[in-house]
Amino acid sequence: MKLSPEAKQAIKTAIEQLRLLLVDDAMDTVREEVSKQLMNDGKCKDEKITISGDCRIEGKLSAGDIEIEGDGNKQVVLEAPELEVSGSNPFEEIQAEIKQLKVQVEQLARQTSCVESELTQQKAISERLSINLLSYGVYRE
């Protein structure tokens, strides 16, 4: 059976999409496993992580490379900079940043309150001055 060029291209596209799905699934598995280990250990170590599943995935947290071995002898090496961590808990960093932002918001609220208070005082002084000027003008004539 001879396939048309469009059919061949469709098959190639389907195979490529399946490969991408395999890689995406493998990366999700790696991220989950790394997250679990980071949450359990609390520290990032330069150790090898091996995850079993449909394919074998090995990586080093410090190296940033992951080897994926599927059927046969094919290997794919992916850059994974998102796996490079400094040993800190990202949730703690986010919480600290939120606290800093809350402090900044409180400071801005105080500054705004002070400015509003000063504007109110300036407005009152301006009104008194205009009243005084009006009354001075009335008495002078």
C-alpha cells in the first residue's frame, strides 16, 4: 500500500506529537519527584534522582540536564534549568516577598494618609485666607 505525501506527513506529525507528549509527561514526573524530594528533605543535594515509569529518567539537580531513555537505545538530553535550585524553599521566598509587599503597602497607605491630611490643612488655610481677603476687600471699600 502506497501512502500519499499528505498521509506520510500526517503520520510524521502524529509521531512527533507522541514524542512531545512523552517528553512532557516525563518532565512532569521529574518536577513532581523533585518537588517531593525538596519538600521532604528541605535541602537540595547534588544527588542523582532516578524515576521509574514508562521511561527511565535520570538527572542531576545541579547539572540541569536530564537524560530520557525510552524504547530501545534512543536517548534525549533536555536542558532543564527550572530544576536548578539553590536549596531554598520557594514557598518561603514567596511568603517573604508577600510580607515585604505588605509592609510597602502599609508605608504607602501612611504616606497617602499624611498627604491627604496635609492637603486638608492647606485647603482650610486657603479658605481662611480667601475669607480674610474678601473681608479685607469689603471693609476697605
